[in-house]
Amino acid sequence: MSPSLRQMRAFVALAKTGSFTMAAAHLNVTQSALSGLIKELEQVLGAKVFERSTRKTELSELGRELYPLFDKMIQDLDGAMLDIANRKALKNGMVRVAAPQMMSCTLLPEVIAAYRLEHPEIQVRLVDCPVENVSGRVFSGEVDFGIGPERDPTPEIVAQLLFEMPFVVVFPNNHPLEKRERISWSDVNDFPFIALQGQFTVRLLRDMHTSLRDLSLSPYNEVTFMTTALAMVSADLGITTCLPYAEPMVKLYRLQMRLLQDPELTRKFFVYTKSGRSLSPAAESFIAFLFKFVAAHEWNVTVARTGLTGQLISSK
């Protein structure tokens, strides 16, 4: 049989104070209860831990050996329990989130800044990466969750719909598109089109083919990052398409952004978590805040149509 936590607390309190009266008051128990706990501990150990006299109570030789061990065990346990309580109360903790490069330099800094005003003790660590790497960061456990566009479902990753937004076209000031009241996808082909590499453009072309079988985009150039595409548009090398959350970066490059119509194509973004893995209170809090934040934006087609975000898309 091993000593109980109550027995060890009684031992440490009495060792520190040297007084049954003071130790009992510290533990909020009666002196008789404290005495009983010490006797139980000595029975478990088979030896005395205190030398008692009418004048004072002192540690025995064994007690002097046990005291630093028991004291450290209790301090470590109390510290761990306090840390858990603080995490549950959002008084400390860390959230790690992976997101594509463009979202990491536009929408997410705004969300993190707003979240810090409510929870300054929580650290949010942003991992910016290529969009194709988001799910991998989630699966490996490098991050608590990721944010990214729709991808083919896998058994290991759970996806919750965060928002849906329409495509917009981006062009320089004084561009011919500026004079058109309504800009269609067919208008995009009239100018050099700068596209993104990978599934972003592949899925866009597939959606266009579904809606307009006789229309197809022919990229003039394909780049890895949207910031590169915007820089090329700024240099008057062509036009590009993006999503409305990129507006801060579009404005930074002093470009114009207009809704693309006929048809109005949209892109869904999701919060990705690892299947079967529990999130920390801080991560759950940040995700809830994120859903609330994006729901307030007019470009969120999901809210405009249904009033709902956070729909579970795939869990297995």
C-alpha cells in the first residue's frame, strides 16, 4: 500500500509548521483528524516520521528524508492542477493554426488581434504554409487545426464549413474592366490571366466547365502564391481572380476588386481537425470566435443563404 495524497499533505503541513494546531488550521481539518492521518501514514510506512514530546514535534530521520520528496510531489501536482484550471478558464494556453499564405496575411491577423482583446493570456501561433500542406500539418499534430478550401475528404480529417464566398476579379486602376457595369467570366479571357498553380485553379476550371461548358480559362502565367499574382497585376501584366477575404492585400497593391458573375462561382473554406483528437479549451475557444467573426462579414455566402456556419461536412 502506498501513502495517500491526504496523508502526504498532512505530513508536509506538520513538517513545515511543527505544530498540530497550525497544520490542522492550514488543512482545514481538526487536530484529531490530522493526528489520525499521521498515524495512518506511519502504519503504511511501518516507521515513525515524527518524534513527539510534550514540548515539540520534530521529524524523525526517515521523516527528514521523505519531506523534500513529498513536498515536491505535492507542489508538482498542485501546479499541474492549477495549470489545468487556468487552461479551462482561458487564463493561459496556446492555439496553433495552419492556414494558406494569403489568408495568413489578411483575414487571420484580424481574427487573432480581435481574439487577443478578449483573451490576452492565450497565445495564438499562426503557421502560414502552401494550401496543399494545411491538412498534413493537422494530421501530423503540428497544429491544433487548419483552415483551407475544400479538399477531397479523408478518414483522418474532420471538416467543418467555415464560410463560402464568391470569386472576384482583380485588375489595375484605369483598366478596361473598370468601365463595365457587370463583369462575367467570359470577360476574363479578354485579358492575360494570372492563375495559381495546383488544385485552386484545377477546381476553378472544373466548376466553370460544370456551369459553362463552352468556356474555359487559358492562364497566361501560373504562380504559387496569390501575393505574386497581385504583384504581377500591379505591374500591369494581366488580371487575376481571388476571394474577398484578400481585400486588404488587394488594397495594399492599389488594385480594384469586382464580383465575377455569369455564373457566380463560390469557394468553400473549412476548419480542419484531426479525427478522434480532443482540442484544448483554448483551441475550442478560438474556433468558436473564428466562426462568429466570419459570420459578421457580408461576403459569407453561407450565412446569407442559411444563417449557419460550422456545418460538419465529413468525419470519416
